Amino acid sequence: MKRRRGMRLAIVVPICEDYDMACDPKTVAFIVEQLAAAGDVSAKPMFGEYGVYCDGRMVALICDDQLFVKPTPGGRAFAGAIDEAPPYPGAKPCLLVDADRWDDADWLAELVRISTAELPMPKPKKPKSKKV
């Protein structure tokens, strides 16, 4: 489609009333605290939700106050019978850790430790070239 003079483009974002994108920072802080034994754990805000990093690898997402751990063969084996669900519409399914399991810091940290070991390190970023 060619753009004609005076024609404006608009982006339409669907509104979903059942989907609230904000996570409670207290929930994020609690999960990070529970995962402390897994390694160097941190959470970074991403599009209104949080990515959880362990030893430099993104291992989980906290979306809508739910914990989603990236699925790995070892993580699945360790977790046993656990539901899988996408953290947001259009995402690949992840291990959905029930909030009742968050209190078991040893189990949760071991799940993240196992999953982290099987995930690849992120690709190094290319240095920005200086424009002349």
C-alpha cells in the first residue's frame, strides 16, 4: 500500500480487560530473595513485567505476579508434574511455578540452578561503531 500525501498511519493496540501487565514489586523482591542460593540473581523490568537473570542468563519471567521458568530438560525432570503456560500472549510455554511453591526456597533455587546450567550464555553485544 502506497502512502499518499496527507495520509496518516495509525497503530491500533487491542485492549484486553482481563490482562493486567503490572507486577507487584514486593512479589518480585520476594522471588529474587528466595532464589538467592541459585547464584547471582537479579530482576530487570521489561515491558511492564520482569525478567529474572541468574549468572548472566535470563532464566525466568515474572508476569502478572506469576513465575515462569524457561523450560529445560533438567528443569522439567526436577520439577516433576508442573503446568506449562505462556507468560504472555504469543509466547512459548514455560514452567509455571505455583505460588505455593515459592516458600520452598531450596526447591525453587535448585530448579533455577538446574535450568540456568542448561541455558546458553547470551551472545556478546557488538560494540557500536562511531559515526564520522
